[in-house]
Amino acid sequence: MKKLLAALLILALLSLSWSTVPVYAKEKVLVKEGSINARSGPGTHYDIVGKVDGGEVYTVQKKEKDWLKIQLPSGEKAWIASWLTEKAGKQEKEEGHQAAPYAKITASSLYIHEKPSLASKTIGTVTKGDTFSILKRENHWVQIQWEKNQKGWLPGWLVESVMKHTSAIHKNSKITVKEDGVALREKANASSPVKKWAKKGDTFDVVGVKKNYYEVKTGWGKTAFVAGWLVEADNKADQISPPDSLYDLTGKLILIDPGHGGNDSGTIGKNGTLEKNLTLSTAKRLKEKLESSGANVILTRNNDVYVALSERTDQAFAAQPDAFISIHYDSAEQSEVRGITPYYYHSYQKQLAKAIYQNLEEEGTLTIRDERFGDYHVLRQNSQPAILLELGYLSNPDEEDTVTSPAFQGKAVNAIYEGISQYLTGIKYE
């Protein structure tokens, strides 16, 4: 009898110990957002100890309310918000179901990668609504056939698997030119040579779409590209929107920080330009541009007032924006020094700096220096993705004339806007 009781006791203890094993011990979760905070404890009031990127998969070690404990690649334990994750499941065929054969792009604009990694070489771009045949699935990436004999990889969290291919172009679709002097170009970009000029009312048969350009027939066996927002598509083709609306930033919060202000004039240019006025002007232009794509934008100052550095970072801490952009203009003792420099402090800020650097470099108006480390208060004391931009040297008279011109302001703001938008919609630079 004693042996029986002992055996039952052992079974009871084993049963109790088994029941305390967390059911989530082997559960894996996929991070849904582009980049989220990893904290020292289960709540937003805990310190940020790192960042985790969208598409990464982690094993859950512990749950507490709406928070999950994970191990970062560094080995450090951290907590992430469960509502920013989803259960990681196989993307292959589910039992009894056929995996959807096509990938539909859900991001406004997205790079195609050579390999299933954000760090791999980019080989092309696709836009929202495009669909492609899925060739392979691997670690939450999908391989697609995007051009004849060309394959590439897309992040699976930025596409939707669908059963049918939907094309923006249908047989016999046409476009009509909306104004005189519209360029028909050799390639699908604004710097490509013009093959001919079209006038208002001209119509063309559409044979394809590349980026935000229609490819149209211009003669027997000949084609050219026309900007989609300068023409009107018939009901057989999807209308291409203006460039500003290629990015959907709805729900994104951006904090723009115009440097200096009030009794702090900042740099004074050789021709008398006050940095505080120029930073505010640039910031307001950028605000308008971002708002046109649906973003919610806040300025740390809206007029010529002094705002302490600590107040600027306090605003960032309170608002928790998706991006913090501090606008400045530079100065040097040597008047010949020139160029634009993007700065970051924390490693989780580098991606944003890189994205903006890439677009400023492509714009090509001024010398652009690589993104680099900068020990600035608004970056150092900022827990958000944040950069500080020095947009040229007011101490150089020639550059002062350039950076104060409407042409430069427009180009610089466009490039910064592109960089922010690409960063927020999933395009990253390593």
C-alpha cells in the first residue's frame, strides 16, 4: 500500500511540474512592423535596450499581459509588445490547402533583392498592387519572377499571397495626354532622353507599366515611356498617381525639428542668412510634403522662438514618432568647405540616416557625405529613429546662394521626403 501511495505521489508531482511548463515555451512570433522597440521590462515605461526589425522571428520565453520576453541576437533578454507581432507559421502549403501562387505588393514602393535578406543587393523595384508569380518561399521571403528570365526576392511581410494574377494593364488599354509638351522617353525615369514630345489630346496604346511610367506604342515596333500622372488612363488600365502619393504614410507620425530659433540665430551666412530662418522654412516645406502622403507631422517649433535641446527630446519622448528629423545648416572657418552631412548617434538610427543619404546623393545638387556618427543631444537623448541633417555651409558664399534658392530647397526636401518614406514603408539600406 505504501509503495502504491508513493507511486501516486510521484505521478502527481510529475503531473504538477509538467503543468507548469509554459505552453508558449516553443512558440515563435514574427515581428510585423518595420522596426520596434525592445525594452528592459514588460511595458512602455521601461528603458529601450534595442530594436528588432520586421520579418525577424523570435522564440517566446515568457508572457506577461501584452508583452513577450525574447532573446536578442546579442544574447540580452528583452521585452516586445505582442500586438506588434503575429504567430510565426510556415509559409509553405498548409495541410489540405494549396499555397497561393501569386504575390501582390502591399507597400507603396519596394526593392527587389538578389537574395532573401534586406542586406543583399537590390536589383529592381515594384509598386503597390503589382502581382508576380511566386517561385519559392524561404524564411518569410518570397522569390518572384519579375521580368523575363529574371528572379528576385521580396520580404513576405510586405506582400499579400493571392490566388489570381491581377494586371494593371489590359488588352487594348489606352492613355490620353492631358497637357502640351509631355515627354515620351527612352526609359522610365525623368532623366532619360526624350524620343518625342506629345501634345494635349494625343492617345497611345499601352503595352506595359514600369515604376510609375506607362510604356506606350509610338510606331511600328517602337515604344516609349510617359509619366503616368501626366496622362489619363481609360477604364481598362489603372491610373498612375502623382509621385507624392506613391507612398502611403497614413498613420505615421513624424517630428521635424527646425534647429535654433529666438535668441539663438545659429550660423549667420556670409551674405547675412540666419540659420534659424532657413531651418524653419525647410522644415515647413518638408512638413507639407509629408502631409500630402497622409503622414501626421509635428514641428518642435512653428515660429521664431527659442526651444531648449532638452525640450526637443522631451517632445520626441512624449510623441514617440516613427521618425525624428532635425534640420540644420553648417559653418566652417574655411570658406571653401561645402556639402551636406547626415548624422546619427544610436545604431537604430543609422537606417534612417542611410535612406536619406542615398536619396540626397541621387539628387546630386551638392556634395553629399556618407551618413556618420554625431554626438548631438537631439540624437543621443532620443529613443526614436532620429537623424540630424546639415544641409550645406552658410560660411561658403557660393553654397549660401545655392541652399537659399527655391530650386535647391525643392530638390533637398524631395530627397529627404523620399528617404523618410522609403524607410517608413519598408525599404532599408544596410
